[in-house]
Amino acid sequence: MAKIIKTDIVIVGSGPGGATIARELAAKGKDVVLLEKGRDHQRSVGSVLAYATMYDIKKSQDGILVRRGITTGGSTMLYSGNAYDPPAFLKNSFGIDLSSEVAETKEELKIKPVPEFFYRDYVGTKRLLEAANELGYEMTPQERFIDAEKCDSTCDRCLFGCKTGAKWTAREYIDDAVRDGAQLITRCDVKSVIESGGEAVGVNAEISGEKLTVYANKVVLSAGGIGTPLILQQSGIRDAGTHFFTDPMSVMVGVMKEGRGTFHEITYTFANEENVGEFVFGNVGAVNGFVAQLAALHFPYLLKGLKLKRLAGMFVKLCDEPTGRIDREGKIHKKFTDKDERTMARGVNIAKNIMEKAGVIPGTISIAKGIGGHPGGTAAIGRIVGTDLQVHMKNLFICDNSVMPYSGGIPPVLTLIALAKKTARNM
């Protein structure tokens, strides 16, 4: 017999969108149930064990890697901590003005560019910066969800979680919501939305093979660009899952001719944003650059691990075309278009020139191509949801990267928090 829960709001997914809505509504005294597919992993935070526990790494049928977090806090446990303002098209094309929510979040979470003391001993990164400037490309300090006073600036493990608590994650908002009375249920696999008379009235789920039904006045899906369209398709919304993008990266690393590289220097502290809307590029720590090569199955690069202190890296993040799809079985169909290939090649060529100018030996440069980290587009504004993020099925809302109509080519966490605040305050 299925277990039954009744509540005001049921939220599926505890990443930045779901956790923010849970926090906002629980603070108003609403009865909130927050369902998370993953576990509340603790022991693996800050270690490479995160790859085995919190990461869900999939490969498209065409070879593009897609990474997401399946754990409390979702992919905020595994992101770099970079904060970008929402892409201009949200306001210009859809009339969604998030300026007040963004300003509020920046003040609340003390989001600001990394200070000079944080990177003053970054020998390899400074060489990359100098080379970029000489070639006419300015790389500037990045705004981050990081308390620099708490951060170990030699760690470079943001992508494995943060042991010091310097990096903000959605777990902080989950804790706030639970303190205000929200119920968090982990290891809960939501299968479909329950519909009655054209309205969403709950969800069907499973926990360790046992059925769970949660009835609610409103349903919020925040299961991400892969999870949300699967639930929608199983709920009869068959046009979900198309227009998929991933913001794929090419991660590059090579050996310096002499001196130290970017070993013990934190990834993505600097970036060039002149071509936002096409690509951005920035610095990569030696360890992250090395691990990316192994993730891309560049096993010959294992020998370069012996020279880890001399490795230096850069990334190029592509604003890819939304041409992929997630099918009903959860398979990912995504490849680079000709335009994507040309745009990425431009960015990679710039990054290679900078690396070589900084002293990297050209023949040692390895490129891990097509590593996606921001799956989205599969339940987009204007196709699946309106500007209020509500589906045509009344009382069913979506708040995650799947609602983005196309790639912004930038980390989306600040945008998703702002969208979630606006949505919760209008529900």
C-alpha cells in the first residue's frame, strides 16, 4: 500500500531553484514537502569520492559528457561557485526583470569578485593573465558565491564540494526551510505528476521500491534539465525534452617549459567575457585540468601527472545551440552543430595562443572537449511554461535550468535563485 502525504506545496529537486522556493514558502508558514532523488552525502564532500557519490555523469548518444549533481543541494554541491547576472534575453525577449532579486541575493550572500589577497601567490594563473593581456584579451576577477576569508585558496576542490563552508550551496537554503518546518525526503524518485481536471494535485514517487504519493495544492518541478522533462513526459506533456543545451566546455591543460603552472590555484577565478553569447574562457587549476583529461578518457595523459606542478590549464565554455533532446527512456541525444564546432574552435584557438604565450609547451596541450555542466532548455519559457513558470496544467510550476529558452553560456545559479524568489513570491 502506498504511503500518502498531504501538503500545501510539494517541490521535486533540492538544487538552487527547489531549495530557494522551499525556503521562501516555508518562511511564510506554508506546509512544504521537498523531495530529493539523491542522498544527503556528507563524507565525500571535498574529496574525489564526490565523483562516485554525488555526480551523475552521462554521455549523449553522440559522445558529449553531461554532468549533474544528484544529492541534497543538487549541482550547487559541484559547481565552481561563479555568479553571473541573468542573460539579457530574459528581460529583453520575455519581460522577466530579475534585477531586484539579483541585488537582494548578492547582498544576502555577499557575492563579489575574488579579492587580490586570494590569488596574489598564483604564479601560473598570473602568467596566463599577463599573456592574455599581451594578446589583447583581458581576463577579470570573477564574482563568486565564496567567502574568501573562509576559503583555502590552494584547495581547488570546488567541483567536489566544499569542506570549509566557504562556498555557498543550496544546502544552506534547505537547512533554513527545514528549520521553518519544511519536510525533506531524500532518496525519493519522482515518476509523474498527478493531474485531475486539468490541475496538478500531487506527484507519484518511489522510495527504495515502495510507493509514495504526495498530494498538494501546488507542484513545483526543480529536477533539472534532464530530470524535469522525464517527469513531464511521464505526465502526458509529450513536447517536453526538446531544445536541449549543455553549455559544454573544452578543458585544456599542458606542461610549462619552466617554473610552476596552476597547481594549487583555483579554477575559474579569472575569465574573459567579451564574447558572452558565444563563449567565455578562463583559467583552470592543474588538478582540475588533469582530471578533465581522464574524464574524457585521455589516458595517455596519465604520464603528465608526474609533472602536475608544471601543468597549467584553461577552459572555453560554449554557448551551444539548443538542438538536443531527452527521450522518454532518459537517453540524451546531443551533438555539436557546425556552428558550435566553429565557435568552439575560435575559443580554443585563443586559449591555446594564451597558454603558449605564457610558456606552455605546444606539443603537451591536451583538450578534453564537450564536457557539459548546465543541462537546460527542455521545458523552456515560451514553449512549456509561461513567464510565470507555470505549465498549462494549472498549479504545476517549473523552476530549474530546463526553463531557459536557450543557453546563456554562463553559470546559471544566480539566475535560478532569482527566478525562484520571484516565482515563490507570486505563487
